[in-house]
Amino acid sequence: MTSRGILMLARPCVNEQNVKVHRQGTLRGPCGCRSQQLNFSTMAVLASGKATVRDLRRVNRAAVLKQLFQEGPLNRSELAQLTSLSSASITNVTSALLDEGLVLQVGREQSDGGRPRALLQVNPAFGALLGVEVGETRIRVDAFDLGMTLVASANVASHPQYQQPSETLRLVGLTVSELCEKLAAEGRRALGVGVAAPGIVGYQGGELQVHAPNIGWRNVALQPLADQVGLPVFADNGAKALGQAEMWLGAGRGASHAAVALWGTGVGAAIFTDGALYRGATSSAGEWGHTTLVAGGKACRCGAFGCLEAYIGSRALLEEWCRADPGAAQLADPDSEDWLDRFVEAAGAGGKAAEALERVGTYLGTGVANLVNLFNPEKVVLGGWIGVKLGPVVISTVRETVGQQALEYTAGGAAIEIGKLGPEAVALGAALLVVDGLLLGGPALPGQQAARGRPKSLRVG
């Protein structure tokens, strides 16, 4: 019988034993920026007055692993500088990680007059991380090694808008289990599953749930999925998962203050300040697509009028194209991504399609200008399946509009870039939710659970 899965909301909050920490800590990175986000900081733990030795070891472990994940390979001296830990602490932490097999020595480099220094990196073969992207029109499951290289992928035979949530989750669990079997046959063990969903992820009545009305999910519990796959399951909003991926591994690297936009069927954003993801009071911050672009404007599917999403979401783009060229667009399927390439091709030929695309760029630029004025980011990253395809085409219009609409001084400090992680960025971000668990020691790994007893749901937040 499958063991009861461990279920966690990926959020910057720890509340176990004698430690209560509610803010993510930051470390200064190699460039001096404070972008190296930790789940919690040594200072916060010390300030609680209740930290145990075990708690501090977990903090030190997290600090070292985070640097190795993002910047490795590194030598111990570099780790000490990046984490502000003592040489003795670095030696203790890295020795434990080497014993676990989570970290490898991958060579040596010459030092200035001393012995060659050992280079350490995360062991890619230690295990596999599964990321589930629950989109509004499709679901994909990607598996990554600990070097964050894609090693397996599968699409779930489900359209979430047209199936009951329980059936969708069952099919997701089936696909995850099949991928785990494939990974096991290759000698890879699955360490956990991250789920990125297009809605608000949080706790209701002590149970981790997803509220995503756009796909018919209203307070849908994720515990059945954790039970089905028998692995630790982490969950977060899709835009936030995308943001974490771009900040860790993509266009957001090195930035302390950034906004990462998910531009797809829906529209959202992940806001980072001092390197930490801003979530808000109920973990629903970042609903950028439902900020007002035009007062009393077009009806949005959320029930309001004039939302940004009503002007740049996938259906809005298709409507723009239909008005510009009804003959070319009439056969387009709004649930498919293929029509977007045809729209771009038509716009490249000039005419009304090009005018429509120019309007879209202006709408997007106005929305980005609002982000710039509100949050003063040093970087805005455009991601999502539309953002990756359409962003390079409209980015000059976006930049020009931001220059016109945002405050001059603020706009001058904001770089606007396209995401670098491609179509699997959201699933990659979901997989990184599992890395957060590894950073803190996490729940029992597969194969260790029997020795520790049957795991229970872990409710964090």
C-alpha cells in the first residue's frame, strides 16, 4: 500500500520544534548583490532565541547547498566567503554532504602559494526532481537531475478545464508514477514532486489547497496526489514558480529587485525584493493580470472590467488578430499554441496584423510601466509561453512604452529582458520547490521512510 505522501506549501515560513521564522534571509552573491535567497536566515533563527544546534546546522547546510546549486563548482574558501560561515563550519557541512553523496568533489584548482583546493558541486546523479506544470490548457511533467538538466518529460492526457479536478489529479499522479518507473530503470531515484498551478495555493482548514477558478478548481486538496505518488509534494502558484526558476537559473540571476512576468493563457507576476519572493498576506500577491489597464474596459473572465489580462491574455490576442484579419484567424484554436506562430508570421508581413501586434506591445508596456512604478525593480523578465514567443517581437514597443509611462528616474534603472529558460521554465520552477526541501534537510528521502515510520502531512505556514 502506498504510504501517505508528504505535502508542503512552498513558502518562506518554517514552524517546527522551537523555531519560528517568517522571513526569507539573503546572502550576498559573488557580484555583491543580495540575491542568494535562503528559506530562512541564521540571523532570524538566532533572533528567535530558541534555536537549537540542529537548527543552526540546517541553516548552515541550506546556505552551503544554495551556493553550490547556483554557483558551483566552488572551493571551500569561496563557500566561506559567500556564506560568511567559518572555515570549520564549512568543513563540517561539506563533509556531511560528501558522506550523503549529495555533493561531489570534481577536481582541484591551484591556490596562491598553497595546496590545490578541492572543487565541490552538487551531485547531478543523487536523484531526480519532478516538476508538474498545471496549465490552463495542458499539463506537463518534467524530470530533472540535480544539475537541473531535463532527463525525462511527459504530457498528461487531460484538459484541466474539461475534467473534474479529482480525475485530473489522478491522471497527474499516474503520469508521475510512470515517469518514476522510467527513472528507476535508469538508476535514478525520485526525490519529490513540485506542482505549479494557475491559481492561489494556500491552506484552508489546515489542508493545502489550490483555488483556480479559471480551470474549475475551487479549494482542491492536493493530499490525494501526495498519497498516490508516495513522495514529498510541494506546491506553489505558476507565476511564482516561474519567477523562482528565472531568478535561480535564468534572466533574473544577480538581481535583488525584480519582477518576473508569466504571459500565457493567463497573466501573472512574481515580485522579488531584496532577493526574496513577495507573497502578501494570503500568498496571492502577483495577480498582475487583474490590475486595471482601462477603467470600465473589456470584460475579464475574473468578472471585473478592464483587466490587463483582458487585453494581452491568449484569448485577447486571438481576438485582436481576428479583428485585424478574420480570414486568417478564424480557424485558430484558442486552446492551442500553434496559432501564435501564424499571428507573428502575419504581423511580419505588415498590414493590420502588425498594427494589432503593436497595440498588444503598448498594452503590455503599460502594464510593465505600472510594475516599474510600483516596485522599482532593477529587472523585469518576460516569460511564459506567449512571453517567450512574442516577447522578442514586441520588446522594443514595451521598452518605448515604459519609457513614456513610467517615471523617468525609475524607468531608467529597470532592464526589460526575455526569459532564458524556454518552454519548460514553469515545470523547472516547480522542480526547484523540491530543492527547497533538500536545502533544509527536508523530509525523509525515498528509501529512508521505512526506517523513520510512516510520514504524515507536513503543514507549513
